[in-house]
Amino acid sequence: MHDGTVHRRTLRISQREEEYVLLLKSLILRMGKRAWTYREGAARNLYVVEFSKTLVDGQRLIARTDIIHYVRGYFDAEGSVASPTAPD
């Protein structure tokens, strides 16, 4: 969820590509869950898909390939990992 935001009851994933957000929505709907999309801000090219957190309840990364894909996605979203700063 590194391109997303966690809220009390929902998860939001935002992207510049509207097609990707619509694809995620269709996949979530196929799983029998609800999802909705919207454009964030009038002047921004940012699209959001929002869905219930229950979609990922009980999900775990078990297979090595799943973990590798997760880590690759993390660095794709964040670009790097910040190192902790030493206390003064």
C-alpha cells in the first residue's frame, strides 16, 4: 500500500494514470467487494481508487516471489529507504 493511504475503514491508492485506477477497481469488484474512484482536486492529474480495508484482512506474504514483488513495488513507490538519524 505504498502508493496509498490507510484510513479508519478504507484504503486509498492514488496514481496519475486513470486507467490503472480503473483496472484496480474492476479487479476489486470481481472479488465481490465495493470500490469507487475519483479525481482528486480540480487541477491535479491524480486519480484515486478507494475500498474497504476488509479486502486485505488475513492476507499474508508467504511465497518468496510474493515478498520479492512487494519489495520491488515498495522501492518503485518510495524510491529509497530513509536511514534513521542519530540522536544529538
